[in-house]
Amino acid sequence: MVLQVRELKKYFGKTKAVDGISFALEEGQVIGLLGPNGAGKTTTLKCIAGLLRKDDGSVTIGGLDHRDDKARFRLAYIPEAPDIYDMLTVWEHMKFIALAYNLADWEQEAKALLERFDLIDKRTELGAHLSKGMKQKTSICCALLHHPDVLLFDEPLVGIDPRAMRQLKNAFFDLKADGKTLLISTHMLDTAQSLCDRVLVMKNGRLIAEGTVEELREQMKASADSTLEDLFLEVTADEQQ
């Protein structure tokens, strides 16, 4: 397993934001992390990335503790709000990442990434002048420059136009084909159904369902034409009863 989470817990005072969840991701998988607002999805991603200190449990990447420098090198986190500096150009963002990771001979790789994500003509644009879609793609290019094995995306398709959305979806399929593992938090259930190999459903900090759409249909004895949206609404409603 390229990423393994065991009994992960994160509390904010008396609030159990993440309450002992466990799951594992294999190489070359796209996994959807679903749940209503406040389910603990973003907290889970930030704990995996090491941006929040977990209270209990373990997170390993390639068998290494996620706090190990070698493990951190294999991971990238792309937040919902693209982490772009207003006064740096697209190219200067790539240079900043190359320096941060002490990468050698990175320029050709950076150019290839910008071309792949249709940003090569924007390389001299300041971050302040980019659309959200372009900022999101710049974040992804920065995240990919050091060749991570696991990518964590928090609501990557929110607030971008249809063209940028299509480009990002295609990028996700390309990353999967390259053997990358993607964990994507999203509220867009129709997109998750077409994009993800399987899904994890959270509510109130707990993992309440997981599997492929077909497996969820079997577990819930739902009809063969039930969509992921149908299944999601049913399983989260059951948790409220």
C-alpha cells in the first residue's frame, strides 16, 4: 500500500474532527473522499500531509511514517484555495519549489509540466493576474515537479470554469496512468462516480462507507441504476437515524 492510515484521530477541544478512521490506498488509484460539510475531510487531508498534528493513530507513505523526510518527499497536497503568491510569476513559483526541494536540472521538467497544463504562455504572469483555474493548475504543476507518488486534492473542481474543469479531469486520468495515487475530497458526486476507482464516505469524523459504486450498491441492497448521489444520500441519512 502506498498510503496507509490507521485509527487516525484529530480533536479540537471536545470536537472529534477525525475519530479513528482507517483506510489504505494502492498505487495508481483515484479515490474520492466524500462527506457533508464538517465531516472531517479537510482535517483528514491536512493530518496526512502533516499540516495538522494528529492526536492518535498512524499515517505511512510507502511504509515510512508520514513525518519522515523521505515520506514527505513522496507526497503533495493541493488545497481548495490555491496556494499562490500574488507577486511571483508562474515560472518563479516553479523555481521556488525547485529550490525548496533542492532539485537539480529542473527547468526542462518545469517547462514540460507547464505545457502539459496549458500554462506555458502564462509563465511570466503574476499570480495575482491568474484565474482560479490557472492558479489551480499552477499549484498542480508545483506539486508535480518533485515527482510525488501520492497527491491529496481538496475540492479541486470548485469555482473553476468548464474548460478548466475538463483540463483538470484529464490531468487526473493522466496522473493515474502514470501510476500516481490521488485522494480527492469533493462534493461533486457525479464527477466522483466517473473519475474515482472507489470512494470513502465520512460523517462526523468517522468513516461510514467505502468501496466502489457497485460494492456500495450491494452493501446497501440498492438497485443497479442507483447513482453515487443516491447511495451517498442514503448512507448519510441512515447515519442520522
